Amino acid sequence: MIAFSPTKPSDRSWVFPLLQEEAIPLCSYSFPTLVCWQNVYQQEIFRFDDRLLVHANTAVGSAYLWPAGSGDPAPALMALEQDAKERGEVFRLVGILPEHLPLLKELFGDRIEVLERRDNYDYLYDINRLADLPGKKLHAKRNHIRRFHDNCPDGCFSPLTPADIPDCLALDHRWYEEHLARSEGSDDKDSLLQERAAMVTALENFEALGMDGGLIRCNGTVLAFTLGSRLTPTVYDVQFERALADFQGAFPVINQEFSRYIRDTYPEIQYIDREEDLGQPGLRRAKMSYGPDRLVENFCVLIQEEH
């Protein structure tokens, strides 16, 4: 079997360039995602020539990501098929873009089965729309932001620094406790625990992970914060966001201010990726309310063994 190993923050020096080379606009191919969500998906990595191999335990079972990098991907794909065979598992690929399918069909023929994954489509937005909120469709967002500033006239945005981490951890803990109380008797408790663990990992390692952050303070208190990282040369991934629900408009404010900050910091960025909705109706409504410019279609591909 392939000698996979858990993803560590120190792996960024070689993993990030391979991810940038392939430039897949899906949050699954974000380096911080590979580190921060290990408690859920147990992502493991291996360098195969100039390709990154990733194995994970996903919601659909043991699976591999597309081998991101440069050069012919066929040898890497064949190595993954052999690894799955030696594990005694179905060879399953996730995060597969439409443009990957022709090569997979060429390599594996009618042994492949392509499964739709609408719940895992990433939402991409023109960075200028999120930063400026123009037009009638975003009028409600501007109203929420005005209400926030009416209630918190001293509220201001600043980039996140290591000195801010304790305050952000405290806000996240408060957010977590409030949502945990609401989740009693539901199936949400485990997902809240998982998300909190990922958030803490991101905050405690955000510099080593190559992340940026921003926060809103009012009278010294952190009311909202966010974390993200570059996903491709032109797409920026917003990976974590927290805001106190009792301050109306805190979420739209941190969303807009961070988009402005990323636009100023990385002029080459054209789109903000706000990740998937995972089939959650409330999350889908929230993401659709901003009018995404693109939903990044991707698939799960099952490859049957040869007989």
C-alpha cells in the first residue's frame, strides 16, 4: 500500500505548490482543510512524483481526491487504484470535476460510475460583488449592515493577529455553547463538536497554515471573525466564520469587510469560495441569498474492479 501519512502544518511547503499548480476550485483541495478536518476525515497524503495523493474517510466511505499537481495524472491514478485493491476497498474518487471525466473514462472505460454530488458543490462569488454589495438583489444585506453600524457605531474591522486568538477562541466557545444547547436531542451535536475542533486547529495554527483572518471589534469586544486562505491563483476560500447572533448584521459585516481586505491584499483574486452547503436547507438559503456567480459541479466516481 501507499505510505500515506497524516497532514501536518509543516507539509505546506510542498503541498501548497502542488495544489496551486492544479488550481481546483473546491475547498477539499485547500491545505488548511487537509489539516483542520483530520479529526473528521482522517486525511492522509503522499507525494507521487509531482502529484499529491490524498486518502480520506469521507461521508460516502473511504475515498481519494484527484491527484493534484503537474504532469501526466494517469500513473498516479493507477497507483491509487492499486492502493484501494490492497486495502480491500472500492476505488472511489471524490471532488472530481467534469473536466476530469474524459481521462477517467479513457483509463477505466465502462468500469466507472459517476454519481452526482449537489450537496458538495462549492459556491463561488465575484469578489467585487461581495466587497461592494451593488444592486437591488443585495439591498437587504446593505440594510443589515447599516443596522449593525447604527447599533455599534464604534464597530471596526482589523486583520487578525496572534494577539487576537484568545478573544476569537472565547467567541467561538460562546457560539459553540449556544448552538450546543439548541442541538439537544438532535443529530447536530457531533457536527458542532467536529466543527469546533477544526476551528480551534485553524486558530492555533493559522500562520503555519498560510491563513488570513479578520475580525470586528466594538468597544474592545470581538463580535465576529473569519479565517480563509488562497485556494487557487484567482480563488480565495473563506473557511471559517463566526459572529454573535444577538448583533444584527454581524455576519454580513464580517463577510463584506473581509472580502474588501482580501481584494486589497491579493489583487489577483477574482472569486471568493464560500464552500458547500452539505445539503443543509438553512445554509443553502444563506449561500443562495448572495447570488453565487458559479456553483462548482463535482462528482463521486466509483471504479469497479476488472474481472
